[in-house]
Amino acid sequence: MIFVHHIKSFLFVNPWAIVVGAGIVLFATAGSRFSFGVFLDPITNEFAWSRASIAGALAIAGLVTGVFRPIAGILADKYQPKNIAILGLLLGGIALLGLSKVQFLWQFYVLFIVMGLGFTFASPATLTKLISERFKNKRSLALSLAGSGSAIGETALVPLSAFIVILEGWRMAYAVLGLIIIFIVIPISALLLIRKTNLKNSKDSELIQGDGNENSSIGTSFKEALRTPIFWALTLGFFT
């Protein structure tokens, strides 16, 4: 019973559960996205498509990410960031499953666009808000720990994809990545990225008012951010 109590406390009270959940989301999205190089040779060999035509799909997915990342942030402000992130994971997982069945180059492009859109919704554009509104004293630590999920995902899922490609082929590898996201990552994320009901005993509870609502006085508005050099430095940095 004590063990169950600790589990419930972590899931429903402890804000660090959100950090773990965000890290798992980034683990899946980054690992799947950066596995592209593993699939390049086998797909080229099977369809005789040029490397440039295949790499073009990744480039377009990157363009989709750049265009829709501000939209993902707007949606995260308007709706629950958790719901936007899970929607993104679902789109990404479906796209990966679809990639395991492609027969034509246009299908490859369409699915990469869907995957780029999905992984944009399940990116720091939405997850940062979820973490930042729960932490004040240890916000930088929380964000960096969540962000480390990306590096761990690249380290784990890229070799896993390569191993499956060698054993079962590239189609199976894409299918496995999609199934991992849909049946493992989404349920875990839905469980961890929930609103915490009681943070009175937490050192980071300054961000939550007594009635459980977020303190809207904390943070910087978009108009205020536009007037700061750091905003433009960080924004332009993504395009360099």
C-alpha cells in the first residue's frame, strides 16, 4: 500500500512527473526523426529512387516544422499542452506506420509532412509551457532534464532502427517505431503529463495559487518578448 501511495503521489502531485513525461515524448520524437539515415540506403535500393528525392522529404518535413512551430505554441496557449502533444504523437505514430507500407514517392512525401506536423505539436513548443508553468526555482533544471530525452532517444532508437533494418527490413523498422509511439509512449505520456492537484508541499509551488489556478502574473507576454534582444537572438538562431 505504501508503494502504491508513493506512485500515486508522484503521478498526481509531484511536478517532476511532467518532466519525465516530456522527456519521454522528446525521446520518441527525436529518436524517430533522426533515424532517417538508417533508412536511406535500403529504401534507395528497393525503389531506385535517388538520394536527393528521398532527402527532399526530410527537408520538407523540416520546413513544416519551421512553419507550424509558432502555431503549436498558439494551440498550447489556447488548449491543454498535453492534448496538443498527444495529438502530435498520434500523428507521428500513424505516419511512421504508413511509411512501412509506402509504394510511391508521393506517399513518402505526404507521410513525412504528416510526421513533421505531428512531431512539431509534440515538441518543446508545447512541452516548455507545460514545464515552465509548474517550476520557478528549478525551471532551468527541469527544462534541461526534459530536453535530455531528445539525446537519449537519438542514442537508443537510431541503433534499434538499424538493428531491425538488418534483421527484418526497413518496413518493419518503421512499423516498430510507430507502434512504440502509439502503444507505449502515448499511454505513458497521457499518465505523466496530467495537471497536478496539490503542490502545497512542493518547493516549486510558488507558481500555483491556492485555488489550483496558474498565476498569470508570472512570465512575459508575447508583445513584451518582441521588444527584447534575447527573443530575436533565440528565434533567428533556429534558422542559422
